[in-house]
Amino acid sequence: MALPVLMVFARRAFGLGLVFALLFAITSPALAQAIWTGAADPSPPNGVYNNPGNWSGTFGLVPAGGDFAIFNANATYTTTFTGNQGLFHAAVRGGQVSWLSDSATVRQFTLNILSAGGPNQTLTIGSSTKPLLVTSFNPIEAGTLITIGSGAIVVDGANSALNGPSILLGSFNGFDGTVRYQNGAQGNIGGAIELGNAASDGSDGLLEILSGADLTSGAINLATTTSTATGTFNVSGAGSTLVQSGASTLTVGSTIGGAGTVNVNTGGTFTSGSGLVTVNATGTINRTGTGVFNVAGNLLLDGGKFLTPGGSFSRGAGQSFTVQNGGLFDATPSTAASNAVGVNAGSLATAGTATIANGTLRFVGGQGGAGISAIARNNQGGAGGIGGSLQLTGGSLTLTGTALATFDGGLGGNNGAFSGGAAAGSGGQGGTLTAAGASVEVHAGASVSLNGGAGGVNPSNNGSGGHGGGSGQFNISVGTVSVNGGTISLSGGAGGAASAFGNGGNGGNGGALSQSGGSFNFNSGTIALRGGTGGAASFLGNLGANGAAGSVNVTGGTFNFTAGQITADASIIPPTPAALVKATMNVSGGAVNLLNNFTNHLGTLNLTSSGVINGNGANGAPAGSVGPGGTGAPGRSITTSGSLALSGTGSQINLLGGAGGSHSGDFSRGGIGGAGGTLSVTGGTTTLSDSSVVSLAGGSGGSGIPSHEAGIGGAGGTLNVTGGTTTLASASVVSLVGGNGGLGGNGFGPNGGAGGATLLSGGVLNVSGGKILLAGGAGGSGGRFFPAGAAGAAGSFNMTGGEFNFTAGQVTGNTAIVPTAPIALVGATMNVSAGALNTAAGEFGITNGATLNLSGGVMNASTVTLNNSAFNFTGGTLHATAFNGDLVNNGGTLAPGTSPGTTTVNGNYTQSSGALEIELGGTSAGQFDLLSVTGNTTLGGAIDVNLFGGFTPTIGQSWEIIDVAGTLSGAFAGLAEGSPFANYGGTLLTISYAGGDGNDVFINTVAGLAGDFDFDDDVDGADFLLWQRGASPNPLSAGDLATWQANFGSPSSTPRTSTVPEPHAFLLSAIACLSLRRRRRELNFSRLRTPHREHDEVGVAACSLC
């Protein structure tokens, strides 16, 4: 009689095997043991199970109930069941045995224990025509201590089944175990399946669900110990399924030890339980072909691999996805067959929590197939596949450490050796990342890559390399994306190289990061938008063109830019924390907030429609009970050497100073407003059109309400142009106004902040309709017995170089005044010390207390009108057609008209120093300069006469150079009536103050002595010294030197007849020649020549004695 059965359940095979060994040691004397022989059948060891003659050791009985049956015949045979049977323990210890029904009727074989193992052992349960249902109430074992040796169990046929509480395969003592469900077989394992979990080395567990079989199980653990035991399960074939029940878990591999492997191949489907799926460092999940791997719970790749070539994967809300410690999720397709196009990568969609920590997420397009290197074959490489997509519709994605999420395009296939003129395969397009409701964080060291694939190489002559693939897209519509030191790469693929006579492939274009909503926080790191490098070329071939840089496009939402680079050239490190380098940023909606100073280095920054960039300083903190409120922080700075363009209604850049902190206690007062920011143009083009605005206004002072003093307003900011071209067109505005004083309490009203400054030291500034606002801020209100504060002083426009083309618009310090002149300086100060100020397009009004200080450079004007303002002319050159008001020249050069031309002064003209420059090109009207003065004229300073157009004066000619309607007083310095002041080859120019109607100034010609530069009727060394000092008619010219040399020593106006110098003249000529050579290098002593005027200059020729 059998003893009661001891039911033992254990998760790990070692413990369970040991318990069963003890169990058999205790109970074996009482168990009836039977050994299968098949002796009663015609073809032993085949036979019928319920034939007693086929058994030995059971005293002529069929083993049943509590008996122990052993199948150990070392042969291939069948045991046939003609009815349902029950047994305590069936042990298959050798041979190839099949347990079959006797017909299509399903027979049942119920066991407490089923174990298999031994030399060449395989147990097959049922077939497609003779199904058998086997149920074990204890763990099903193959390759364990119970049946020593490796074991295999095969469940075969549509109605065949093997059910049990658990399966233990390869779980003890170096023995292998296999269970295979096939051809529609079924199984239900209520507990765990343990595969290769032996504590000792060399045990392998294999579970297979093939060709339409269906298995339901609990937890599955594969090779989870530190031994070298391995565990594998395969699901393959149409209709094959393995489904975990309830909250079951799947654990694949361990941190060290043997490999755990899951293979879900074409036709197969695996569905996990809602518990955690863990793939450790020695674990791998492979999904191939049309196989399906469903993860119902959370997925953790803790150093392990999930390989799903070309597949897609999704995570729902509440489902987490973690790749860490070197883990890899790879959906990259295999390389395509020869000449074929690469397969597109799959996609990942998640609404749950995704974390990549020192792991890799890879959805790269498949590589194009290589061309065949054979004659008369298709030798062209295939194009690379498109990179995968990542759809984030909720939850979060966090990348930390060395995390890499790559969705690059596939590589183009290389050509074969005989591809002729065919181009190699192009690289695949980069993939797409869409953030539509998720929180995305990319931390330092981590990166997201959406690059184009590289083009293939062409080793054949004449053919070109493959073009690089274009980069992909990063789209943000909802949610928050934060880059905290990591990298987002949207670069084009490199062009492929070519051999002799072939051209390198073109590089692919950079991609786009597009934001239509949500928040993008760029705190540090890199957004790489590089175009791909063109491919190399060999003999007589051309290099491939580099791809165009990509762009950041903001059409909605908020882009917060604290630090980092948006770059197409990582080798350039700009000076400011935030930068755009050789790439493009388009802002047409939403707002870009600069939380640090910003540089546009050779990039393109476009603001259109309602695009806004804000770089405002922070407000000052409120005051404590004692002391002032905090000073507002200054506005940010933008430095641009590339292209900056604002157009369309609503486009604006705001770099405002922060407001001063308000008072809060009995002994406190409002803080000072912060200064406005700075826009520095160092190169490239900056254009404002339509009604776009750049505001660099100072912050308002902090309030003092109700009982204390308010803060003064901050000064306006600075427009600093040192290079490039800056244009203000249409109704655009640059505002540099000071901040208003704060609302006062019972103290004195605070002053408004001073207006800012425009600094032009290089480049070109064009104002063709816009406004530059330089007004001071309004004063704040005072207390009951105290006056309001004064308005801040207007700012200034300081020009120390460059070119200012002022064709329409205003530079104004008083925004309430609408000037009548189309070009206006209103209530502000403009200082011109160098460069060119051009206002010739229309009337230039200097009005309402404005001041223009011309101390250097050139001012080219049509009409200048003074209205209650000042024009201080202390240097530089003024070209004007009309000047309405009194003109006082205290050190500049007045050059009438526009070479030549007439200047009409509708007022008085006073020249106390400086010069009047007159050009002579003939004697007819329009061939010489004229100054016409409707008022009185007072002369002093110098007259500077220049010839142009090849003209040479002759004796008897005269020119009216100043037409005076009022009175004339004074004279040019050193030139009394009739004094000569220039000698052109013996024709002297003289001055007359009594020409015309008696008070006009004329230049007349009389005969003189050629070479007599000091007009003392001889040609001597003093004349040579004048030539050497640049005081001859044509300063430092070889022609004037030759004239002096030819007439040296002449005491009268009769020129010398011999051109051969006397002996003493050789010495003088040699001195002159040496001096000429020296003077060629000492141009700083030459007289001031007016820019933008054409003169005939005689080239300095070598002296005949040199």
C-alpha cells in the first residue's frame, strides 16, 4: 500500500529536487514500481499501456494510483492508451517513447509527478491524430535529480496537452531539460516555468511553443542564477502563443552567469502577465519577422537586450519602460539583400514612464544592400531605410548618464566594383520624435539622435558616391521638453566617397526641431543641426556639396533658453552661454525667453508674424522694513554676426530692464529700475521691417506708495553697430527709452531714466522708415508738498565709424512729437566723429531741441533744416544741397553740392576755422562748386581747391564760388584781396572778395612762375620744402616735383629752356629723389581729401636720377 503523497512546491529546482530525493528515499519501499517492457505486444517495446504483460515488477497488474512507472527502454517505441489512466509518478529515463491515444479520442493520463531524463531520452505526448492529455499535479521536470540525465518532453497534436503546476527544465546537476509544444498542442502551467536555473554549471533549459501550439503559464524565469546554466524559450510558427496569466512576471538572465534567451519568431505571439518583465545583463529578447511580443506590465532592461528588427513597440499609460546599466532596446532591421532598399525602422509609442539610464534605445533604418561586384549584374547599392519614430503621448521620457536614443536613417549600400556611372545608395532619412503631452528630459551625457544615414561608397570609376540622408524631425506640441546638458542631434548624413572620375555624394540637410506648443527648456547642452559633409572624390572628381544646416522652428508654446548651443558647427564656442551657431531659428508664434545673454554667430534668426523673443531682466526684490527695494536686473544682450530679421505685425525682441523693487516698510523706498539690454550687430545683416519692434527700454522705478520715495527709472539700453548691415524699414521701431520713475509717496518724485544710446562704429546702418527712440523716461509723481520728478535726459546717437543711410524715419528723444521732415532727429543728440552719415534721400529735420555734432567723418545731405536745435560743425565734411538755418563752420570742411554742386545756406554762414572745399572742372555752370548764402557771410579758415576731370586752369578764367546776398566780412586765413594761393604750371589762382555785385567771392587766374609754390617770384629750396610738406597744387605728386626741378633757380616768370640741371642741381635732385621715396611711406602728412569725390591725381613717378 502506498504511503500518502507528500505534495511539495518549490520555485527553484535545487531545493525541489533535493526534497524529491528525500521523498523517494522515504517512500520507495511502499511504492509499487513497474518498468515498461512492451513484452506482451508483437513488436516490443511497443505496446498498450493497460496490458499487464507489458510491465514487469507489478505482479501481473497495470501500474495505477500510487504506483511508480519507469520507461527506460533504449529504443524508439510507442505506448498506447486505450482509456484514461492515473499514476503517482511516471519517469522516462531513456529512449524515444511516444504516449499516444489509440484513436482520435482524447485519452487522459493523470500524474502526481512527471519527470524525464536519461541517455538519448525523449518523451512525446500525443499526436495530431492520437491526442493525449497529460496532467501532473507536481512540477513537470526534464533534466533533474529525479530522473538522472537530460530529458525532453514533446507535446504534439491539436488536442494533445500537458498541464501542470510548474515546469523545471535544466534545473539541477548539469542536466539539460526540454519541453516542446507543437502542432496545435496545448498546455496550462498554473505556476512558474524555470529554465536553466540550476545552481551548478552546464544545465540548459529549453521551452518551445511551435506550429500553432498554445501554452498558458505563470511566471517564467530563464537563467537567473550566477551559474553558467542557460535558459531559452522559443515561440514560432503561425498561431503559436505563450500567454502569461494574471500578474505573472518574466525574468530573463542575471547580472553574471549563463544566458537567458527569449525568441519570438514569425507567426508566434508572446503576451506577458501584468507583472514586471526584467531582462538582466545576460538576458536577450529576440523578436523577428512577424512575431509579436506583448508586454502587459512594466519592462525593465537592466543591462539586457530587447532586439526587435524593424518592429514596433508601445507602452500605455501606467506602463513603465526602463533601459539601464548598459541595456539595449534595438529595432534596427537587418541589412537588406544585395541591391535592395534598406528596411524602415519600426516605432516606439509610449504614454507611460520611460527611462533610459546608461542604456541605448535604437531605431535605426536598415542598411541598403550592397551592389554585386560582378560584370553585367545590378551593381548599384540600395538606399538606406528610414529611421524609426518615437511617439510620446503622455507620461515621461528621461535620459540620464550615457543614455542614447537614436532614430537615425540607415546607411546607403555600397556599389559593386563594376557599377559604371550609377550612384551608390543614398543614406536613409532620419526618424521622427513627437512629444505630444509627455515630459521629456535629456540630461548631461545623454543624447537623442535623429540623423540622416551616410551615403554608400562607390568603388567603380565614373559613378558618384551616395548622397547622405536628410535628418529627421523633433516635434513638440504639448508637454515639456528639458535639455539639461545633453544633446539633440538632427544632422544630415555624410555623402559617400567616389573613385576616379566620380563625384562625392552630397551631404544630407540638417533637420528641424519644431515647437507648436508646450514648453521647451534649453538649460544647457547642444541642439546639433549640422548639414552632412560632402563625400570625398578621387582623380578628376568633385567633392560632394555639404548639406544645409537645419533649423529650430517655434510657432507656439514657450522656448526657454538658459544656456547651450543651437549649432551647425560644434568647433565654434561662442562667448555667451546661449548661442545660435551657423544654424537657423525661426520664431513665428509663441515666445522665446532668453534667460542669459545670447549670440547669433553666423546663423539665421527670423522673427515673423507674432514671433517674440524676450530677454528681460528680473524685477528687484521688494524692500525690507529699512533700505531701498532691489535694483532691477539689466535686460539681456543679443550679439549677432549672422542674419537677424524681424517682419510682420507683432514680431518683436524685448530686452527690458527689470522694475525696481517696491517699498514695504516705514523706512524704505522703491528700488532703481534696471538698464535696458543691448543689441550688438558685429556682422551679417539685421533687418527690421513692417511694424516690428526691438525694445531695449529701461525698467521703471519701484513704487513708494503710500508714504515713501519711489525709485528712479532705469536707463535705456544700447544699439551697438560695429559691422555688417542693419536696416530699419517701414514702421519698425528700435526703442531705447529710459524707464519711468516709480509712483511716488510723500517724498520727492523720482526722475525718469535717461534714454539709451545708439553706437555706430562700423558696418552700415540703414533707416528707411523706422524709428530709433531715445527718449528719457517720465518722472514719477511727488508727495503732497513735493514736486514730481524730472523726465530723464534723452539718449544719444554716437557714430564713430561705419555708414548710416538715413533715408526715412526718426531718431527721436520725444515720442510725442511728429516731425514734418521725412528724415528727422527729434529732441536727441547725434554725434558723428567718423564714418558716413547719408541723408540725401530727403529733407533732414533737426528739430525740437535736438543737437547734431559733426566732428569727423562725412555727412551727405540733400536739405538740412534746423528748428530750435543745434548743428555743431567742428570737424568732418558736410555735403549738402540746402541748409535751412545758420551754419557755423568751426573746424569742418564744407564741400558744396555733390561733386560738383551748389550748397544754398538759407541763413548766415560763418567760417571761423575749418575749410571751404571747391572743385573746379571747367568754367561753365555745373562744372564747379558754389556756395550761395541768403544771409550774411563771415569768412576765416581755409579754402581748398581741387581739380577734377582732367581740367587745368588757364590764364584769364574766373569762377564765382560764394554768392552772398547779405554782407560779406572777413577773409580766408592769409589770403588778402588778390592773393595767389595755388600755382598750376605757372597759372596762379587768386582770391577776390569784391566780385559779382561787389561782395561775392571769386577765384581768378593770372600768370605766375611754374614751381613757385610760395608765390615769391622765384623757384628755390623753400618751394621744394612746400612740395615735401604736401603744399603744392597736387600734393606730393611727381609732376609738381618735376615742375619745381625744371624751374629751380628761376628768378622770373620765364621758364628755364634747358632741362639739364646745373651741377649744383644734381645734389638738389638727389635730395628730392630720396625725399620722394620717403614720402611715399609717410602719407600721414598729406592734406585731408574728401571721401566720395573724384579727383585726377598724378601718380608718383620715379625721379629720373633714382
